[in-house]
Amino acid sequence: MTTPLADTGFLELAPMRLEYRMIGPRPDAAPTIVMLHEGLGSVDMWGTFPQAIAAATGAGVFVYSRAGYGRSSPAQLPRGVSFMHEEACEVLPRLLDAIGFRRGLLLGHSDGASIAAIYAGTIQDHRVRGLVLIAPHFFTEEMGIGEIRRASEAFAAGPLRDKLKRWHADVDGAFRSWSEPWLSPEFRKWDITEALSYIRVPILIVQGEHDQYGTLRQVEAAQQECFCPVEAAVLPGVRHAPHREAPELTLRTITDFIDRLLREHREGEQRADSGVEAL
């Protein structure tokens, strides 16, 4: 039996304590969109985008900070290169059960998109109706590794560390949780394209034309490896964070996809019950 979700709070998933935000109808009343943040993200770093998704679709939106990020409990360091598989196959199933997830979509950005893809390609979960993957990583690219090296230099120099303090209770732990696995020599072999062939739900990929962490080869890999429907939206002039750089276009692209899926499952009528005001 799940505990009713407050608007904000913490999920106790021993040994983790994960901060969350729940917007709109709860999982027992409407489809739920579970949002998985980027490598240095958190609940708060999504800004108002979750509220905009809830208002536009009528679905509930559940956002959480993974261990080591935001105000969640610290991550166990050092982290291994399999951390995204561990998040997808060990943490995410427990979280979905804990919130009473019944049906909906996974929406991930960057590392969060990779975690969503691993989950859908590894675990048969008929509650998941589709995936929205913003700037996903399916394999490593040298230009992305180079960007992470530059971010590490900026963090060590001070300005990036100061900028990230507003988003994370333990800014050093958050940065290490992200950067150390990616910069490990072993991570050059990281590749999840095999999991793509096992995904059985529709996918939308939203990619910035000038993403500094990954090329359009990431989109091409999904189109080549997946047997499920794959839609791709490449946004002109946009880099790695479409929902911050082109929020209106990104919102429209994503909500059109979600609305179509919900209508196919005869759940479009839930829009009227969202109780969330548009921004």
C-alpha cells in the first residue's frame, strides 16, 4: 500500500531518501509522467517545465532528485560506470511502486533519458506507455567527454561550483557523482544500444542541433536499433538543454506526442481534471 503523495516531500527508499515534487492529479486518478533529470540536475533545476507539462497534458507529473543530487540523501562515492544501469534496474522500479504508478510515460533529459531507455529496454513494465528522451546518450562520444573535462576544470576553478550550489545540498558530491564515472577510462566502452532493440513502446527523441554533449549519431542509433516507433525532433540552434533554450517549441513537441499516446489509450479526457494552471 502506497502513502498518499503530498505536493512536495521525500520518498523513503532505504537506504535512500529522495526529494520529490508531485504536480497535478495523483497516479490513481490520471496517467503520470515521471521525469528523470540530467547528470547535474535536480527537482528544482527543472524550473517550471514540469508544471507546464502537467497543464498542457492533464497528466500528473512526478519529479525527483536521484541520490546525490538536490536535497536527496548523498550518493555512495566513488560511483562505478554502471551507475545508470543501477538507477534504471534497481532504484526506478522501487520508486514507481512506491508512488503507486499505474500508467504513464518516462521523460528523461541527458543521463535521465539514458536511464529511462535502459529501464524500458530491460524491464517489461506494461504501465509505461511511451518514452520522451531529451538529448539522450546511448554511447559515448569524444566531443561529449571533452565537454565534461572542461566542466570539471570550470568546477575546480570555482565559478561552476558556485553556480551549482543553489541546486544541490552537497555540491561536491553531486559533481563527483556525475563527472567521475564519465571521465573514467572504462566509460569509453559504455554503450546501451543493445537495450534499444528491446523497447516496445513509442519513443520521442528531442535533440538540439548543436548539442555539445552528443551528435545526431545518437538519434540515428535509436532509429536503426529500435523495433518500436521512433520520432525525432531536431531543434535548430539549440544545444544540450532544449527545455531551457527553446521552452515553447520543446513543450509543444513533447505535449503533442504525449497527447497522441493518451488518446490512443482513451485517456485524453483526463485533461479536464488536472487542476494545474497553464503558465
